[in-house]
Amino acid sequence: MKIAQDIIIAPVITEKSMSGIADKKYTFKVAKSANKIEIAEAVEKLFKVKVAKVNTINVRGKMKRMGRYSGYTASWKKAIVTLKSDSKPIEFFDGLM
């Protein structure tokens, strides 16, 4: 059993993810081995909110070059968490708006 801090790694702060806050959709970088149920429980425990659904995306690493050497950036997993309509918003994201 993983603890919630091991599942939720970081928030994703982009223009697209910030536009989803109005609809109570929050985006997080999560552990690659975590499933939707574990992600929902971790968000509920960390932020004390009610989760309606979770969508996950596996993001592939991009090709990068440094001179004649090339390689890939690390691949990671992204979760878009939708909260229930009666749930309170996450305070962390309110400070960014």
C-alpha cells in the first residue's frame, strides 16, 4: 500500500490545466504504477475533497538533442481529476489564479 504523497507527485500548471479549474478539473503528475482508484483516494486524503472521476494519460518522453548526442526525456503519467459539484475547490490552485 502506497501513501498518498508517493502517488501524487506534482501539480501540472499549464494554460490548459488552469482553464479546467472552473469546471473543477485538476491535473496532477502521478506515479506510473498508480491506478485510478489509488489516485482518487490519494487526492481525497491529501486535499479533503470528493472525487467524481479520474482520467489518466501516459505521456511519452520527447526526443532531445545536445549537439551530436540525442536521447529521450523521461516518460510520466498524468491524471485529470474531476471533483463532485458539492465538493470544495482545492486551495492550492486558487492561489495560482
